[in-house]
Amino acid sequence: MLRCSAMTYTGVPGFNVSEEPAATPTRATKRDDAVTLRGVRVPLNSDVGSAFTSDCARNRERIFSDDQIREKYEIIDDNAWTAITQNKALRRAINAECERRMLNGDSAKESAAKIFTEAPAVLGKILNSESASPKHRIDAARELRATANVGAEKSTNDTDRVVITINLGGDEKLVVDSGPLPPRQVKENFDAETE
């Protein structure tokens, strides 16, 4: 008669199929996984936490100042601001957001838009300068006019429409005209602060 004795497994831990699987530890939210904004603890992976992370990335890119962030999120206490700046999880999230913004071009677009706001003042100085050549003054006037008319390129008479023409051969054509299309509805961006 064969007798089976209990043998201990000496292989790689975790690969013993006869043992019960260990319970997977649940990860509790660490103190660093959230920030206090307006007196409320906000997880970094929430909508408001993600918006805060994006604004902090803009701060690192010199698009937002510290004062703008502190005002927007009502961070009045210097101790709260210090706690936020020392939050390791937030710093990692900001690093990832900065990299994402750099790779998809958002950082460059927003930086260029911020710098572009200074262009009208510079063009105005050129336009009003008696020492500038007439050509440069006229070019400055043209650029200012183009800047002032942004968004006015499309007239109200110019409507969108779809026209489909199918050539059936010979002189036969089938034409389907949709007529004027309704104007596109612009979706509003909802801000977490106003909801």
C-alpha cells in the first residue's frame, strides 16, 4: 500500500497550485494621493484633482503663477500651500501631465497664446513710432487689423451645405443638394467650480 505523505513545496513562491491564493491587499488611499482645496480633501484622480494637476503643470510651464493657482483654488494658508508643494504623489502627477502636454503640443500652444497677447501692444508701438519706416508701420496696421478681426472671416451669408454629384455616364448626372445646414452647436465647457 502506497502512503502519501504531505510534501512541502520547494519551488518558486506563488507558483504552488495546491495552496490557497493569498488575499490581494486592498490599497488604502494614502495621505499623498489627495490635496486639500477650499478646505475639502480632494483625491488626485477625481475631476477636480485632475484639473488642479493640469493647472499645476501650467504653473511649472510659467503659464499660471502661484498666486493665480492659490486664488483659483482658495489656498490662503501658507501651511496648506507648503503641504501641497511637498506632496510626492502630486509632483509625480504633475510630471506626467507636463510630459503629456509637451508631447501633444498643448504646452506650446498655450505658451504661444500667452505671448501673443503682447503682440498688439508691440504692433501699436511700431504703428505709432515716427522713427519706424512707413512699410513697417503699414505692416503693423495690417497685422493689427487681422488680429482685431479674428473670427469674423466667415460671413453670415456663407452657409454650410452638402452637394453630392454622381456622374452616371454620358450626359446624365444625379445631384443631391442638402440645402443650408443648421449652424453647429458649440458645446459649453463646464467648470467644476461653477457646477
